[in-house]
Amino acid sequence: MASQPPRPGNNSPTHFVPPTARELRAQAVQRLQAGLFGLAAIVLVVGLANIINDRARLSDAGAVGQEVAGKDRDRTDPLAEVGVVPAASPDPSPAASAAPKR
């Protein structure tokens, strides 16, 4: 059988040739190169994800800062001023006060 080692008294040819030292070294170098390439790819992906996460966090912080600054600066509702939605407070509208009295 091919799975059993050859017996010492048997002169039949062997079907398995053990690798030479040069082949073993080439295989080790190839494994090392593949491992280092994999590690470099992982570091690259993690770094890219970190950059994307930082940019998203900065844009969210900027949006919140603008929203807070906008509320402090101007407390009127632009849609209510235009007349698209009713105003929250019942103030007299400029059109009603500008109407001529009879």
C-alpha cells in the first residue's frame, strides 16, 4: 500500500521523494511572505476603517455644533415665517396688521 512506509527488504521504487533543503527553505519563505502580506492587508483595512470613523465623528460633531449655534442665534422657525407651517406661538402676522381698516 502507498500509505505504509517501504520495508527495508523491498527494492521497489518509492513514489514519494522527500523535499530537499532548498525546497523546504523556498516553502518557508513563501509562507512567510504570505503571512506578512496578510498582516499588512489587515493593518491597512483597520487603518482605513479608523480614518472613516474619525471623519464620520468629526462631521457629526460639526453638525451638532452648527445646530446648537443656530438655535441660540435665531429662535424663529423659517417655515413658519414663509407660511408653510403654522407658527408655534400665536403672534399677529404682518399681513393682518398691514390690512387697511375700514
